[in-house]
Amino acid sequence: MSSSLHESSNSETPRFLYAELSTKPLKTTPNILKRLLTFHQVMPVFIDFLTVFAHPPQQRELGFSGFFDQITLSNKFHSTNVAIPAQQPLLANTRQPIVSNLHVPRGPAATSLGRSGRQYQLCYNLKRVARTKGTARDEYSDQTWSVQQSAFHHQFDVEEGTTLWMNAKGRLDDYREQVMELTGDATGQPEELFFKTPEDCFRSSLTVHLMNCHWATHDWRGYINYLEAAIEEQTRHIVVGPWLNEEFTPASLQALQRSEEKATNAIMILEANMEVLTGLKKFFEKLTLNKDFDMRDQSAEAITAFVQQISDMIHAFAGHKRRATLLVNITENRKNLLLQRLQSQATKKMEDLTTMSYRETVGMRIITVGTFVFLPATFVSTFFSTDIIKYQNTEDGKGNFSSIALERWLEVTLPLTAATLFFGFISFLLVDRRRKKRMESWLDEKTKEP
């Protein structure tokens, strides 16, 4: 890496700095990376795009996206007005009365490095989806999809034609093969890119931009089809067939929620890609109106064709977004039906419990009625089994009545009966008072709630 920095900046040979996976660090050291970015004077915002990588997939910032540009095309050399008294030394870490031009008309020139100072820089990132397991003919449960992202940095010197590309991406093989084919260093067609004149270099840079944008359009149609198949399989019994007889569980709702979140993330990614492509399109449209862009007349036709292709890709993304939005709406409606089904199942179970309680109550009532029916006979049988009246061992068949036995029986029975009724009444009062206190406290809590 260190030796490649000293090579001619006009070299057309591409250089690749990458990692095996987007969750692994780059094959370089922080010092080398800082030296590389400093040597090429890369926009600082590119570091923000690099920090997204080397994290687990569930922690990757799928919503982080942007398009940034920096233009220094003026023929005027860089100058800065500094209003600092000559007699006062410049102190570090102190506020100085500096008045400088906010717009830098021209960057620093380094002819030996192919830099005239008149250049523009672009920094953006794009995302796509890729099937990592299974084929389009497999069931949705046998397929695995992942969201891949790539960050791009581009510099172009309008006088020297010096072009710089930096790309951060995991699994670089597919992207590297496309670049090698375009540049003619592989089994591709070298006439697709030219680097003889600055105008050729500019038109070639547009081709690389288109390649990056086409990379982001890869297989979105297949991913939307996968989501549609998954949601249709998970909810097909809701709208067609005897779905009332199907047993739905909370696991069914969780699976449907995961599919809906995937569709929602797809909409977010599509919108982010559309915003980036729109920013790229507007940048080159404004570039043709910039009077400091010398090759605007020679490259007007190429820019027009480039803008048209970018517009076509934006329309394609808009179509995928409409499909995903409709899918989210359908999923939400079917999920509501599924929730109603789960609620109806819970209500049915409550009805079953109520029916069982009703049957038990009826049984207890029957037992109570039977007890009351047989209570007189039980009382009479118990009374005549005591020594109050005896029919055994009598010659005339008449019973012998004992008043003493009756008195003793009443002395024991009546106090016990009274005590039983008293304790039963006290228990009823205590339970009723406790119930009223709980009801009052519950009502107080409800009234205090906002």
C-alpha cells in the first residue's frame, strides 16, 4: 500500500482495499488507512460510511445513507483573507479574529500528482439485496436473503483528468470483476472505458457511476417476490379457505410480524437509494450549468444519457417501493384479522370455562336441593336414634319417652346451632367489608389515573 502511493496518479490500474465480509475489518491498519485518505485528500464524511462496516448484521445501520459533494472548479487560485495583527503572535487553542472565504474557489495544486486543484468530489452509499441460500424455485422457508451495502468515494480533476475511486464493500469479488472488465484488465472489452483525454476520463467516470447504481438494483424483484410468497403462505387461510378451523398461535403472529418488518426495511432502503440517485442526478445536471466546468459542452450528450439512465433506475426503485408498500398494507390488514382470530379463540376459551362453571354450579344446586329434601328425614332419623324415645324392648309397642334425654339434647344442640350461625354471620360481615375496601381502593386508583 505504501509503495502504491508513490506511483503515478494517472495510472489506470485499479486498487482494491476490502474485507472478506462486511462484518470483518479491512485488510489494512488504521495508520495506512489514514495515510491513504490523507494522501488523496478524501472528504471526511467518507469515514462515517466506513464505520458502518465491521459490525454484526443485526447492528448494521441500514437506515444510514447519504450523498455528499464538494466542488472546487474555479480558475481562481485559493486565497484566504486573515485579519490578524502582525505584531500579535498566533496562539494555539485560542479564538482568533479570522475572516476567511467560506467557499474555496480552487483546491491546492500538485502537478506531479496529476492534481490541478480544479476538481469535484462525490461520496455516497447504496444498498442492495442478495440471495445467500436457495434458488428462486425453492420454498420461501428454504431461502435466505441479506442486505448488502457499499460506500463509494470519487474524485475527478477536470484539467488533468485524474480519476480516483474508493469503494468499501464486503465480498468484493463480484464488484472487482465488473471493474476489471470495464477497465480492460480482465476478459472484458477495454473500449468501454477511455483515459486518453480529460473528456474521455469524465465519460468513463459516468460509466463507473452507472455500474455502481446498477449494482444497487440487483434482484429487488426477486426479494419482493420472496416476501410476497412468505406473507401469502403465512396468511393464506385468513382470506381463502376454512381459516376459522385453523389453529393460530402467537408464533404465527410473530412470523408474520418478522415478514412485515422485512418489507418495511425494504421500503426504507429503496427510499434511501432513490434519494442517493436523485442527488447524483441533480449534481450532474447542475454541473452542466456551472460556467467553471470547461467540458460541459463536449460532455453534454454523455451527461444527458447518464441522467436518463439514472432516472430509469429511480423509476424502477419507485415501482419496487409501491409493491413493498402495498405488501405492508396487506400484511397489516391480514395481521389485524389474525389478531381478531386470536381474540376470538381466547373468547371461546373463556366461554368454555364459563360453561364448565355453569355446569358445576347447576350440579351444586342439585346437591343442595337434594340435601334440603332429605334434611327433614335425616333430622327425624337422627332424633329417633337417640335415647329420648325408645321403641325397643316394649311389650305394648309404644315408645318410652325420656324428658331428661330431651333436655340434655336441647342443651347441647341449641347452643351449638346458635354458635354456628353467629360465627357464620361474623365471617360474612368480615368478607363483605374486605370486598368493599378493595372496591373503594380500585375506584380511587382509577380516578387518580390521568
